[in-house]
Amino acid sequence: MKSLGDLKRKVGATRSGSVPAAFREAARRTLLAWVDMAETHRLDMRQALRRLRDGEAAVEVARAALGAQASDPTGPMAQADCRKGCAFCCILLGSDGGTMTGVEAARLHEALAPLADQPDGRDWHPSACAALDPETRLCRAYEARPAICRSYISPDAALCERVAQGEAVAGPGVLGGHTLYLSVLTLTREALRGVTAVPTYSLSKIASAAVEGVPLADALDGARHAPRELTEEIGRQKAALGR
Ligand code: SF4
Ligand code: SF4
């Protein structure tokens, strides 16, 4: 693959069978629009590949889609119980906490590194995200929080409290913008197979490493997912949607 034209042809021809059917063409259009933007801004192939590897196309579409959903007065956000200081969703069960792209991991690390050695979320709850303020329970990296944090909502905070205690309850979940984000990321990976890897990272590991003073390169090494993590996550979304 030598040019952005080659990349567009590859995106157009990629089967993307692992992406949920309802999101497949939207993901393809999004990625093609991103390559058009790269041409308009005269990015060379090396720059475009680096930005795609870091997940920029997925992050940009997630911001736009989630912003539109958040401002829709008839949408699920309008019915959500979410408010400042309500942080049961920042209790990250398991060791991973959620999937992030490279650009999100770098932004989160940059926001948290200056807060190294201050009290963090784990002083409130042992499984809380290290980005959380243990007193106010506000996110200390709000502007840099990744798509998973921007898209998770609930109609009732009490349900989130039960999820944080390990119960499987219906209600809390991610907005559709998050499925589009995962779809674009998956399609990017499939289109670039054999050209460059498109890695994902663990939210909780990046946040913890940043506040513990671990440099970005080492934090990324320690938080990098095996490729199957994204495959399994998009597979769960596909199963939930029926196909
Ligand atoms: S997702 Fe749940 S815990 Fe998080 S802010 Fe919304 S209601 Fe509160
Ligand atoms: S980054 Fe912020 S919003 Fe996301 S889990 Fe951590 S504290 Fe919560």
C-alpha cells in the first residue's frame, strides 16, 4: 500500500464481517471520509498511517456521534441519571477497565502525569479508576477521558452501584456512538492488516501507570491489549445486536 488512493481502495474492498451489520456501511463511510480529509490536508502516507494506527478516525467519529446523542432532548442521555460526582461507573471491575485507542491513551496519560503521587480514586475504592478524585469523585482528566467513559450511561445510579458490586443487571450501557467507534476501529485494523498494527490499550492500566509516574512509552507497553481483546469486544456488540 503506497498511497492514500490505495488505502481508499482497500477500505472499500474490506469485507469487515466482524463489524455489526447495522454499523458496517457507516464505519466504511467514516473511514473513507477520514482518508479524504487526509488528502485535503496533504498528509503523506506515513503521517496518515501513524494517525490511523493511533485510532484517530474512530475517536473523531465517536466525539461527533456522542456529542449529537448527548444534546438530543429526546435521546437516552436526556433520560439518564448521570450527574457530577456519581462515580459507580468509575469502579472498574477486573484488571482492564475498558478499551482505548493509542491517541486516547496518550491524552489520558498526559492529563494525569502532572498529578503523580496525589491521592487518587483507589483511595476511595480499591477498584476505582486512578483518574478519579477520591474526595469529589469527579474525573481529574475529564477533557481527556476516552470514548468508553463518554458513552456509558444509566437510567438509575442504583443499578450502577449494583454493577460495581459485581451484579449483572440490565439498564446501564453504552450509547450507539460507542459501537460506531469500535466498528471504525475494527475496520481500520482489517484494512491495514499486513501494513501496520492498530493496537488498543487498557484504561485502568494507563490511568494507574500515569499517576504512578511511569513514562508514556512504558505505560503503553504495559497496557497494550492482545489483538483478540478488540475482536471479542466487537463480537459481544454484534451478538447483542443480533448480527
Ligand atoms: S453511568 Fe451510572 S454511575 Fe455513572 S454517572 Fe451515570 S448513573 Fe452515575
Ligand atoms: S477516566 Fe475519568 S470518567 Fe473514565 S473511568 Fe476514569 S475517572 Fe471515570
